Amino acid sequence: MNNFRLIHCLILMFWSYTIMADSSYNPPYVPTDTSQQLLVCKPYLIVDLPYIGNVDLDGDGVSDYTGASIPATDLLEMPILDSLDGRPLQYSINLLGDTINQDMDSLILTCRDYAKHAGEFFVEVHAWNQSSRIGTCSSFIIAADIHGACEIDELVVGVYVNAGPGKPISDLQVDFEGDIDTTLHTDIYGSASLYEYQWSALSITPRFETEPLDGVTVTDIVLLHRHIIGIEAFSNPYQLIAADVNNDGKVSTRDIVELQRMLIGIQPDFLNNSSWRFVCSDWDFEDPINPWLQGPFPERKLLETFARTTVVYFRAIKIGDVSGEAPL
């Protein structure tokens, strides 16, 4: 990795020197001025992405650690007008194709952007007189990771799965889908970790199949019956999901009938359910005694923003096992 980083740095340094020394360099995108010849953009701009520490540079609520803020005026050829007809001018910048925002006077680039765009960004710069856009030009930014900061800034995505407090599930399958498609299995602590991930959207789905009747006994049927007739109602959303054996979004005598058929051997498996279901632990049930109120609960997690170490928790639920006796 150190040798690769050294070679990578040397290539970028040589490339940057060549670009700045060779006046004949032609960027892959030719800038154009679209209104009144008021703005002239530089043909390209090379920026480094330095390590910035525990800082939320782009304001998304998570630390970026690496990144740069590029003022719109850095893309303009001199001179830059401060005012026109006695009125102050304002400059904004956006990625080509993004929504134009008059108040966005700088473009923030992080390692996530670097990975998503391979370090190359087409941009537009706009001049504003009050609320009127009076000029636009386009340019090209090359983000150079000369110091290998983005290589250092790789992510660790941790997943923890348990069936309740102090009940981790081992050897459970976790599917990761994104720039890296892979499957991992949890350890004895119910944990699986994906190392060196590079910032793009990631879908995480746990899967676990055991014998349908694992943990299911006559006791569960008794508890279901007591809930239905109102003697001892379930108040835990996870217990209610376990009780919904036929997966119709409610607890009824039909769930008891299906469990009875399975226990006496008439029915080998759930007709419309899987042995285990999962709920993202950050899912907020609006009504704990009606976990189906908001529609289907999320059984996978889609990550689109990250911290350096991102941890996702899932609660596992054994269908039919309302007493929580399933072996783990």
C-alpha cells in the first residue's frame, strides 16, 4: 500500500507539473461563456484534498476528515468585478447539471466526491447582480489526492445483529451491495465489518434461516391466545412481529392455527413468512403496539452518508417464538 501510494503521488505530481508547464494542454471540457461575455473561467483548476481532521466540512452531520472548499472566484480569470453600476456582485458555483443556487459561493469536495467522480468535476460559475444572473461560464476541476489522504480515509462499516439485549447471533449472513458486492458472516459477538470501503451508497441486508420451529413451543400458542383474548397483551413491537405468523400485519387466531398445524406436523413451514425477520434498530415505531402502522418496516439499511466508522444495528426476530426461547 505504501509503495502504491508513493507511485500514485509521483504520477499526480508529474501530471500537475506537466499541466502547469505545458501551455498547450487542452482539458477534456472546453469552457464557454453563456451570457454577455461578463465572465471568463479558467480552463481548469487543480486542487489538493488535504487532511482536515474531525470536521464536518459539507454540513451533512458527519465528519469528513479530508476535503477542500473551493470559492467560485477561484475559477475565474482576473479581473473579477466587485460591483456593477454601483451594485455589489455575487458569485456562485455548482457542479454541471446540479441545481443552480445563488447562495452557494463555494464548492465543497470531500473523499466521497473524489471517489464518486474519479477526481474530475465539470462546474459552472455564475455572476449575480441582486437576484438577476448576469453571466455564466464553465470550467473543470481536477482534485488531486497527492498526499494519499483519501486512501487513509477509507471507511469501516460495522454491522451488529442481536435477538435482544445480550443475545448476539453468530454465523448470520450479511449481504453488502454497492461498489463492493460481498457477503460476510457475523462472529460470536453478532458482528461483521467491511473494511476499506470508499464512500459510495451501500445497501446492507441480514439473512438468517433456521428450522421454522426453532424456539416455538406450546407456550407460544398459550401466550398468543392470552394476547388475543386480552388477558396479557403484547406491548413490544418485536414480540408482535414474532406473533404475526402468517404475515398479514395483525395478530389473530389464524396465527394460532398455523402454529398448531406446524407443531403437529401437518404443515412443514410458514406459508407466507420466513423463519427470521429483521428491523433496523434506528427505525422508530410510531405506535409500539401496531408495528405495521407505517407500512412495511425496513429489513435492510441503505447508507448514503458515512462517518469514518459507521455502525448499523439490526434486531432479529424469530417468527412464532413470542417467548424468546429460540437457540442462538
